Amino acid sequence: MSYGTGVTQCPHCGSIGTYEIRMQNGGQVITCQNCRKNFTAEVHNGQFTGRSR
């Protein structure tokens, strides 16, 4: 189930990308479109919170 798309920033290279949100709450693992490294973006109520690790 998809909750839409959201914009978040990669903590490794700093690039900003649009990604599909696949969960309502929790930490979603994302692969950066620029540097191809994985990072976790926090999701709350189907939206990125802006916190990445």
C-alpha cells in the first residue's frame, strides 16, 4: 500500500529526492537515487518528518 510520495534528504551526500512512502508510521529504509546508499527516513501519519539517519 502506498501513502503517496514525499521529499527527503540523504544524510550521506545531501541530495534531495522524491520517494514513495510505503508505511504510515515508523522508519522507512530508502536507497538514495544519487549515491545509492541506504538511509532510514522517519514517517509519521503517512508523511516524512524530516528526520533521516
